[in-house]
Amino acid sequence: MGKKELSWRKREQFIEDNGIIFLDNVSKVYSKGAPAINGITLGIGKGEFVFIVGDSGSGKSTLIRLLLRELTATSGNVYVMGSDLANLKHRQVPKFRRNLGVVFQDFRLLNDRNVYENVAFAQRIIEVPAGEIRRNVPTILATVGLAGKYKAKTRQLSGGEQQRVALARALVNKPSILLADEPTGNLDPKNSWEIMMLLEEINQSGTTVVVVTHNREIVNAMHKRVVTMKRGIIISDEEGGEYIDED
Ligand code: ADP
Ligand code: MG
């Protein structure tokens, strides 16, 4: 059996098994140094909630960027929602990303716009009709607890509020997958909990959620699947896992 055929069979099996993310022996080498990701195989099913943990530099953000198709793998295959990302043409990437919501540690909002505009922007990019935008934005803002803050400029908001705006923006187009790279890294414990509870709610409504975090207390309390990375490999992957102490 040719190598290509083997990959196809794996892909078919993966979709049959309700998989939505599948990395098949994936490595990523930046121009210099050791591989950031070194032969990772990882499958995530539709509707799962997964924490990715590990020391700084272990490859977590690289993994997220591979899933977003911001990076391409040096070797191996990355499948997301049935597509082999290596085969996606540049012009297909925007359409692919419509089904992915993403949130970062530093919020990445448009700070000269108000809350409403930040969220509406995501809908305008995909050409949602104006009438629908006017319905969708308030609905999602209420979901994240920001009803009544539409007109605030984002820079006037607290960190917790800014992250809620980022979440609303990530969710307004109803993505199948939400990727969050250290979403609570700049938040105090109370806001961190509130954001994680929102992520759990989003997951319960059917969205697959992948969260990179250093928040040991929350990981240990939530009893989710925990994938631990170290120097570009997965050293543990457990349902109802705990944050592994490396020190
Ligand atoms: P983490 O998110 O777990 O902290 P990263 O995925 O950011 O880890 O980084 C993994 C490794 O890849 C680190 O050694 C880091 O220095 C390196 N790295 C990350 N981004 C780049 C880049 N753009 N160019 C070169 N090396 C990078
Ligand atoms: Mg990182």
C-alpha cells in the first residue's frame, strides 16, 4: 500500500470515529534549532474539551498555529474538520478559518473601536447580512456577560471584559472548534475562572474546545482531558487528568 493511500485510510477512519482534529506523526522545525514539535500523533473528537499544558517552549503555541494553518507541518499530516491542511490552497484558507474561533492571551482587539464593532467586524468579513449582524452580535454579547457594554471602547474595559469581547468575536460566526492559547494568562483568578466557565458552557453547546493553559488550579479542578507536552512531544494524555508538576 502506498503512503498516500495509508494516510487516506487513516483519515477515513478518523472521520468515521467522529474525529475533528487529527495530527499524524507531525513535526515542525523552525529555521533554526531543535524541532518545536517532534513527531506528535494526537486525535481530538467532535465535542471534546481538551487542555494542553506544558512548560514554556514545549510547543503548545506551535501546535495551535498548525491547527489554524498559520504554519504548515515540516512532516506528517494535520487534519482539521476533514481537510488535510497541507492540501489547502491559499485561497481556501479564509473559508477554512471560518469554522475556527481563536482566542489569545493578549486579546488582540481593535482598540479604537467599541465592543459592538469588534464583534460585528468578524461577521462583516464573512459577509453576513447587516440585519443578521444586528441580531447576532447582541445575542453573543449577552452569552459572554457583556450585555449593556456595546458602546464601550475596548481599551476602557478590564482585562476580563476584554477577553469576553475576544470570546464573543471568536464565537459569533458559530465555529465548530474554539482554540484558546493561554486565554487567562493576563487575568486575575476570578476572571480566569469566569472565562474557563464560559469555555465550558461553549463546549456544552457542542463546540470542540482546545485550551492551552498554565493554570494548574483550574486544570485540576475541571477534570477534563489533559495533554501534557514537553520539548515538542506529548508526555501524557489523560481523561480527567491533572496538571503534571515538572519541577
Ligand atoms: P510554548 O507555546 O509551549 O511556550 P512554542 O510553540 O511557542 O512553545 O515554542 C516551541 C519552540 O519553538 C521554542 O523553542 C520556541 O523558541 C521555538 N519557536 C517558536 N516560535 C518560533 C519562531 N517563529 N521561530 C523560531 N523558533 C520558534
Ligand atoms: Mg505559547
